[in-house]
Amino acid sequence: MKKVSLFLTLLIAATLSFAQTTTVVAVDPAGAGGFESAGTIAGNGWTVVGPTGNNAWNVGSVPGVFAGSNCAYISNTSGTTYNYARASLSRTYFYRDIAIPATATAINLSFYYKGAGENSTPPDNWDQLIVFHAPTSFTPVNTAPVGTASTLAGATTIFASSEQSTVAWTQVTATIPVAA
């Protein structure tokens, strides 16, 4: 069984499954990997990289949820509001290692997000949602990517969007290469 790290930026509710003779759900929004188990990102099995005060990840229902009772969201008020300090440069991630069955023939990722960031267009993609896939030997740092880039050395970009004025939940579905 090989392991990979999956890390996400911005507000999400995610499901990760593997195609084999049966579907195995590895990140269940209502259980392991969702945001229903505890009131913190870490309490739900994720690791946070980034600020702990201003523009930090939180768990709760403040922005409204797609399903369940909680979601992950950025807040500049310790989780009491769904907002961030636009004048403060910050990069923040949360990630977790996920065991992929050796018999998996496909890795399917599906998640919902909405964003309340500054809507921008290239080359001024200030606020981005970026989803990466990487081996467990990779640990993200909050100093990259730099500027408007959406790639990280050592990781594969699965999804990137600078359209962050989405007031409704938007579904993203992606297939991650098994060999990655």
C-alpha cells in the first residue's frame, strides 16, 4: 500500500475515493477526514501549515455548510467570522496522509468549495484555491507558491482557481494519477 499527501487551500468539504473492484472512501465528509469529528482542523485528522491567528483555518458552521454541521474555513477573528485580512499576505494549507490501496486503478477526488476572496484575473491572482497531490515525503511550507504561481516543486497541482467570489457551493471533481 502506498501513501500520498493531499493538501488543500481555502474552504472545502471533500470526498476522496479509489476505483478498484469496489469503491473505498478514504476521506469521508461525515467521518474520517471530514470536519464533523472535532472543532479543529487537527482534531479531524489534518495538519495545518500557516498562521494560527490572522487568516487561519477554523472548523465550524460560520460560513454555512454544504452538508453536515461543519466545514473548514479561513477567519481573521479566530473563527467567529468568515472573513480574512486582505492587507495581510498569508499562505495557509491543511493536509493529511492518505493510504491508497495497492489495487487502486483510479483516485477520484470530489469536493465542494466557496470563496469570499478578492476576485482577480491573471496576472493578479491574489486569492487562490489550490489543491495539490504529493508523496508523503513532501511537506508544504507557507512560503510557497510565490506570487501568482499555482505550482509547488515536488507536488502535482490537481485544481487551481483564482475565482474566489463564489457565494454558492461549487463542486470540483478530479482524477488523480495512481502513479503520482
